[in-house]
Amino acid sequence: ETGVTQSPTHLIKTRGQQVTLRCSSQSGHNTVSWYQQALGQGPQFIFQYYREEENGRGNFPPRFSGLQFPNYSSELNVNALELDDSALYLCASSTDRSSYEQYFGPGTRLTVT
Amino acid sequence: DQQVKQNSPSLSVQEGRISILNCDYTNSMFDYFLWYKKYPAEGPTFLISISSIKDKNEDGRFTVFLNKSAKHLSLHIVPSQPGDSAVYFCAASAYPTGGGNKLTFGTGTQLKVEL
């Protein structure tokens, strides 16, 4: 059984640029959630996708957007990057949108300069 | 507003002894609680969980206790092993009411198990 995978591992971008992060969910999981983890903090919920539709959103501006594909993989897009967007971005999958337990990927480390 | 709090940034324990990690929450709507372990350069790994209808859940060396009246939970690791050295996150969730099942995390406790 393949776990949650994310790409790329690391990324360096310049302020104002756009970035796309990718996630493949664990086999059998149809729900994907994205989290941002700043240094020294716990992960913060960005949004969740269930069957290709957004199914909940945290306190993040609209320049954070996402997609989920028919195979349940997902993308996180961030436009107009700001220095404060530098963080570890974590993707988590779960068996269903009402499942409490979420399984995380290794994350993508984004640095904005 | 920090709804889930882990007030101890770090904890050091000797191998073989008990490790106790604590977590407090403020949102009375939370009805499910989870503990995750995180090694450097890896994503959080699910460890153990507990529903609000229980006060204890045990899995091998790991036991989670929930005190709803105090809005407090703790993770006990017995016996502690060097491989347990990691950052431990407490997370909480409220039953989804159409808004997605999000986890609210604490800031983590760095556990170091010494030989």
C-alpha cells in the first residue's frame, strides 16, 4: 500500500511568483487536506477536498487555491507569494470526508525570498 | 486564538521511564483527539486517538487519557525508548457539519529520550 507522496521536496521562489505543489493520496482515500506548518508551530488547516470539490477552508486568503483530480490526487496553488508563505506544506489524506484520522505526506518545504 | 495548547515545548526522559505529554483545549465542540509524532524532514505520523465518549485508549506502549471536564488530555509512553525521540503534536477535531473535517494542532512538544 502506497502512502501519501508529495512533490517537490524543496522549492525556492521569489516574492510575487506563483507556485504549485502536488500530492498523491494514499490508496483507497478520497479526501485530501492541506496544511501549512510555519517554523516552531503546529500545522494550520488550509482546505480540504472531497471528490474534486472543496469541502472546508481555513483562515487563508483566496490566493491559496486547490484542485483535486478524479484519481484523488491534489494540487495546492499559491499566487502572489509573500515572504510569510515560507513554510512546510503538508498534504494529508483520509478514507472519507468525515474521517477523523488523516495520514500525512512528508511535505514540501517552500522558501520565498 | 490557540484552541489546542501544548505548554511544554520540550521534555527529557531517561530510557525505560515513563514519558507524559500534556495537551489542553478550549473548544468544547471538539469530540475527537489525536496524537501525531514527527521526525525531522518527515510528515507527522498518526500515533493514537481517542473519542470524547472514552476516557482512555491504549495501544501497546502508548496510552491516551482524556479528562473532558478539565479539557485536558495526555499521552503516556511506557517504557520510553530512544526511538521515541521526536516532536509530538496533539490535534483535535469537531464532528464535521458540512465544513470539512479539519484538525486543529497544538504547537508540539519535543521529546528526548536519553540513554
